[in-house]
Amino acid sequence: MAFTTPYTFIALQALTAAQMNGIQANISALFPYTAQGDLAYASAANALDGLAKGTAGQVLKMNASETAPEWGSPSGQGCHLYRTSVQTIPNATETDLLFDAEYFDDNSFHSNTTNIGRITIPSGGDGRYLFGAHSYWAVAGDQIRMLRINKNGTAIMGQSNTINVGSSSISYICISGITSLVAGDYLTASVFHGDGANLDVSNNPPAQFWVMKV
């Protein structure tokens, strides 16, 4: 709200409603709020601006350019997902693991019903994240197994390969790393094998996938 020219007072003069409204407008201009929970801050020397309230669980912090406050998720937030059943992986086909259960999810990073293969960074969640996943393969022949973590469907953030040894052996692959992510970015954990036929990723122990803000 902009300031109006202040009224010049005359001693003992009664103020009109219009004059009182002008005073009220100038006072309101000092408080740039639009809703309950909003905050005021200096956007420049001798200039006020308003910051809309954040969402539940967010904390107040300084933006990357160090010019204004903003809301964001606190460090230590993240999620840890797992599968409750085996997942059958086609031969020679990179396939996203799908996660239908959560050990925890602090800020709606994941849905058990929509895009269940994804961990998506929520609004205000920009920052550095630890990530990791592991897969436990069924018994099969001497062929490659791969576990990969992708960002936004294309960028490879990490990959681990192994060659199964012996037709009666099993393969366990674990991968972890750290990266910077912003709101809307998503990670997926994909697997690949070359056994010549379908092969199961076991649920005993279950395939798992996690992120944690640091």
C-alpha cells in the first residue's frame, strides 16, 4: 500500500472521516501484510515489504543472494521408502523400482499411489541431499546387475554394477551419494540385468530408496 500526503493539523480542529481514513492508510502502509502469519522485512533502505507465511514445518532462512528472508524445509528432512513385494524386471530393460511403502516421509517427498517410483523435492526444500538405494536380486546366472539413481529422468547421479557369480548365488547392490536439489526435482532408482529372462528384485530384504537433507 502506498503512502498518501499527510494532513496538516490545525489545533483543536475536528478531523473528518476522510482525513482519518488517510491517516489509517499511512499507518497500514507501514505493515505490508496481506494475511494472518505474514512477516515484514526491509527490501531496501527505508523500504518495507511483506513475506507471505510459510507452510507447516518450514523454517525462516536467508535466500541464496542474501537479500531477503524466505521459507524452507529444515535440515534433517527427507524420506525412506521400500517395497512390500517382489518386482519383476524384464531382461535388458532399465526399469524404475516402484516403492509402495514408507519408513518415514517428513514433508510429502513421496506418494504411495502417484508416481510411486519418485522422490520429489517439496516447495521450499532447495538444498544439498544425501541419497541412496539398495536392491537384493533373486538367484540367477552369471550376468550383469545394475542399480542407478537418476535425476529428473535423465541425469545419472550414481551407478553401481556387479556381475553375479554362480547360478545359485544372489546379488546385493547398494549405492549412495550427495547432490544439490531444488523444489520440483525428482530422483528415481532404476535397475537393469542381462539374464536373458525376467528376474525378480526381492522383498526379503526389500528394495529401499532414501533422501535426507543435510
